[in-house]
Amino acid sequence: MSKLKTVYDNLLPDVKKALQTSARKYSSAKRLKYTLMSKLMWNELTIDEMRDLITYSDLESWRLNSYAFMYGENIIER
């Protein structure tokens, strides 16, 4: 039986690396990391969690399109 992948597991490598770096510095980023580990689907994330992910993963929100927010395009692996 294979393990179900969480949102954290599906993050693109550069996004995950930036989040891990932030998690070492900030407790709120560490909480976000564990939150992402507890969610199986992108649509389970709240707007606040998406905002924090953008902040702590060094993503540039102005480069993200509506599909990034709705489906995690260019943030998670498909």
C-alpha cells in the first residue's frame, strides 16, 4: 500500500526548499509546513495558508496567475 501524498509532498522542489529554509528561521513557517503535511488536496488550503506559502516560499505573487491560486499551478507537481 502506497502512502498518500500530501500538499507538502507535492510542492515543487524549489518551493519546498525555500519553505524549509524559512521554517528554520520562523515558527510560523514551521507551522505552515506541518499544516501542508496534514492536507491532501490543494483545495483544502485557506486563503491565509496560501498567502503564507507565497510569503515563506519566496514566490512572487505578481507572477502567479489565477490557476496558481485555484489549482496550485507552478507551485505543486501535477
